[in-house]
Amino acid sequence: MVVSHQIFQFPLNISYQEFLPYYRGEVNKVEVVDIKGRTLWINARHFRPFLSSTGIKAYFNMVVDSQGNLISLTKV
């Protein structure tokens, strides 16, 4: 059995105020563009651990399985 994973790399820069609707669940998906120009829609709950009082300003690596399920999301 071959397991294939995809790796996406992208920056995210969003203020605390801008992220509040995502944090509260009013908006479910965060739209980002990876370094290869691909648009991704990622469930906002995955970014909650990275939220600080200034928002989220970081570069991320995301690994998904062949069905598109999140395996890991790490700040680099």
C-alpha cells in the first residue's frame, strides 16, 4: 500500500480582530495561497492554537493525506 502525502507551505498574516469571526465559528474556512500559487481552504479551528493577542503572523507547513485530511500543521 502506497501512502501519498502532499505538503503545502504558505504564509498567514491576519490580525486578532480579523480572526475573531473564525475563532467564534461564524466563518469556517480560512483561504490561503501557498508558495506555488494554489488556493487552499483550511478549517479555521486548526489555526486557533496559533492565535495571539496580535493575531497570526507566521509561515506554515501543512501535510495532508491523499484524501485531503490534515495530518499536521506546523509553524516554521
